[in-house]
Amino acid sequence: MTGVVLAFTLLLAAANGSNDDPKGVATLGGAGVTGYRHALAWGVAATLAGSVVSVHLAAGLTKLFSTGIVTAQPTPAFALSVLVGATAWVALATVTRLPVSTTHALIGSLVGAGLVLGPATIAWASLATRVVVPLALSIVLAYAASGALKLLPGRVPECVCVGVAPPIPQSASGGALAATAAPIAVIRTGTVDGCRAHSPAGHGLALTVNRLHWLTAGAASFARGLNDTPKIVAVAAFVLVPAGITTTHLAVAVAGAMAGGGIIGGLRVARRLGDDVVAMGHIDGAKANLASAALVGLGATRGWPMSLTHVSTGAIAGTAGAQPSRLNRRTLRNFALAWTVTPLVAGAVAASAFLLVR
């Protein structure tokens, strides 16, 4: 049983990587900053870093998915059934290019298998307040945050350039000129070409919109790894920790499987999110990623199970600002339908699997 549970843990992590690694960086491709393959490589690397760090910063999520939803001591068959239910749905959604929530799939699987284990074993009150409410609010908050950033007055400069100006000569005694003791820092905003032209002797650091977009995409992906890794580890730990595998080693294995899944199968979902929700520019994409990173990162450190699927989609949609007509409503309708059935399908598969293997 240990080997089977480990195999399905890595399969779920790989399916999660294929479906979720693209979500933080889809705006890079959608805005034309870079090609989707390069964007995906950056997303995989940043997610991998977040997954490793999650061992130390996301203990709250691990605890929630270990004992906060199903209170009874899970059996190996129960853990395997939960992994089978979540893996089956996330993998199917990835093949059909639907960005779905692994968080939702895991919760649905826990509840489905928990109903077979015994309805009284499910912490219904905790499920409502600690799981359903954060998940439901995440898409609204992401849309509102991204929309608010879009509506901020003023034009965002293409470049913020920090340079060092040479010392300014000053008059000294006897009419001679003496330089100041230290050079002077100069900060300019404007176009990329303007920053380059005014950088003193080429000694300057320019933060362009494109670079900011890369940074915010990496931050969103990092937050995603921070948020999702503990959930998968928590379910697998029921069986694998007693077998001698530490949670640290398990988290590293999950992180590696996520990275592999993202590299192999992430392009389908990346293009769907980047191209089919709304047309966006560089600044729009950077603002959407900034909102996603802030919300998902906060959720991971506070033990709130936010879904990057909901957050990133809401943030991308929020870039439409006061022009909702720009949104592709058919795509969003399909996403909403997939999100609605995610816990139901995953729960049904998990319950069926538990009936077979317990």
C-alpha cells in the first residue's frame, strides 16, 4: 500500500503541475512579453522554490488538510482513495484545457471518502468557515484587487531608472574647485529609451514594465507552490510518514513531480488562460499577477486554502476594469461549470475508490 500511495501522490503532484504551474505566468504569454514555453519555464522554477519553502511557512495548511476536514484517523485505503479522486479529475481537466482547482478536488475527495468512512467524521462547521468561505471569496477579492489596480489614476511609467550622478564641483578656498565627498543618487521615470539615455555613464539600474511583469509572475508562481504543496503532502503523510518518509522529503518529492508535470503538460492551460479570457497588455498582466501573488501568499501563511485557479482567473478578468464587455464570457462560463463540478466529480471518484479498496 505504501508504494501505491506514493505513486498516486506523485501522479497528483504531476497533474497539479500541469494544470497549475502555468497560472501564475500565463499573462506573460498573453501580453506578448515572451513565448509561452519561456513563461512556463519561469513558472516551474518559481513554483519549485515556493514548494521547498512551504515546508517551513505553510504548516497551517498541512494541519487543515490533515485533521481539519476529516477528524477520524484516516486509514491507508482512505488516503489512497482521496489521492485517486483528486488525481483523476485534475488530469482529465488538464487534457481538456480547463484550469481547475486541485484544492477543490482534494476537498471534494476528502468529503466523498469521508462520507463512506462516516458522515460524523467530517468537520462540517470547520469546512464551512475555514475552507468554503476563503475559496468563495478568493475570486471576488482577486477580481476586485486587479480591477482597483486597473482603475488607479495616472499613467504607469515604462521605466524607473536609478542611477548615480558624478560628484558636483563646489567652490573651495582660493577659488579652486573641489568635488563633493560622495556621488548623488538620481531616480528618473519615463520611457525605456529615456532611462537608458540618462543613465550616467551607463551606471544605472532600470526597472522596466517588462521586468516588473516577470517579477510579479514569479511571485504568483512562488505563492502557488507555497499554497498547494502542503495540501498534497498532508493527505499522503497519513500513510507515508509512518512508513519512514519525512514530510520534508515528501515535500521535495512533490515539488519535483510538480515541476515535471508543468514542463510536460503545462502549455495547454497556459494558452487557455493567456489568450481566451481577455486581451491584456504588459501593465495589465503585471497588475493581475501582483494581486494573485499577494492573495495566495497571504492565504498560504495564514492557513487559508485559496485556489490559484480562482485567484489568477479573477485577477486576469479584473484587468478589464470598467469594461466587462472585453471578457470572453463563453470561456468564463466553461471555467465556472468546471469549478462547480470539481468537488462533486472528485468526491464521487474518491467515494467509489474507497468502497472498492477499504
